Amino acid sequence: MTESSELLVHVDSIVAGYVPGVNILNGASIELHPGELIGIIGPNGAGKSTMLKALFGLLHVHSGTVKLRGDDVTGLKANALVKRGVGYVPQINNVFPTLTVDENLEMGAYQRPSLYRSRRDFVLGIFPRLAERIGSQAGSLSGGERQMLAMGRALMMEPSVLLLDEPSAGLSPLLQDQVFERVKEVNASGVGIIMVEQNAARCLQICDRGYVLDQGRNAYSGTGRELLTDPKVIELYLGTLAKAR
């Protein structure tokens, strides 16, 4: 078995951007092994969210490759990637606000309706709060509940990879902790997760490995603990928050 086939996701030296001739990613690379939780941190504009969009087929990749279980999926459309077991939760506009919680989950299984009942039970087991709000419109949910619903909907297709873009954005510290706990539970169920996070210290506390992107390139990588205690990473990206932990 080759190295690439052992990896769940292998993003190799990709160059991508939103405007022709202007690249946000400039040769960044990441690897995800089965069952891992990896975090991507870095300053604003470093290319973190762009990485997820390029991986999920939402941006044209000018060069480099994206491989899923050893297969080249570079440029594959999002709906095809969902069928292959990749789920994506964007930072904003990630639920259908006029639909109920249950209807949102049903929409998550639209490509494979036969999964709906079994996956619904699985999702509500991880997110019991959603079971309490099952008939409520998604627009009436709190910020934390919306994030849980967005993750739950992405899990309805039984993905092996889940891409999370800033799951704690805009939430209170208490709700952030709840969302991070749910992320760990999803990962413990066997789903590999690539998570982009502005709350860098908290992200590194729960991830197996982390990547620091800067100006679209890999600046540092290592285990979450290694990066959390690396003096250079603390000085440049984590600040005094990490020094106190």
C-alpha cells in the first residue's frame, strides 16, 4: 500500500484563489489519516477557509492535487464529493432557516433518502439538544444549536471526512465549549475531521495534529500539544492566551 492510499485526505502543494492571477493558497499541503482530528490555524487571510473550499470543489485549483483515499479528486464538484463521503460545514448560511430541524436533517440525506431514519437517530444521539428542538424552525435556534444542526445535516450522508469552517465563530465561550465537545464526539465516532478555527489555542487542545498556514503556505505543523507549546507559534499566532495555559 502506498502512502497516499493509506491517507484519508492528501492535499499536496495546491495553488488556488478567487480571482484569476491572484492566489490565496501558494503551495499549501495537509494530510488526514483515518479517524484523525486535525486543526488549521493562522492569521486572517492566511488561506484557511480557502483550503477547505478548494478541497470541497468550490474553488478552481490551479496546480497541486487533492486525493481522497488515494484517488485524485482535484476539481471534483461538491455533490460528487458528498457521494464519496466528504461533508462540509461552512461558517455562515449553513442551515435552512425556514425549515424545521427535522427537515434540515432530511435535506442532508437528499442524495440517499434510505439513510434518513438511521442517520437521523445517529445525529440526534450525538446532538440531543436537536431532538428537543426537532419541530422548531432552524431560524429560531441559538447560534450553538445552529452549528450543531449544520454539523448534523452534514453527517446525514455518513461521511468519512468532515470539513468544519470556524465552528465556534460568534459563539460565547460556554457555547464554544459545547460545540468543541460535540466535534470531539463526532470524531470519536470514526469521522475524520479537518477543522479551521480562529480560536487557535482551543483548537490545538483538542486536535491530534495541527497546521499553521501563513500567506497561503505551511508555516508550522505538528501535534496539537507540540504547536500549543512551541515558543515561535505562541509568539506569532497564539499570543498571551497560550502562555497562560
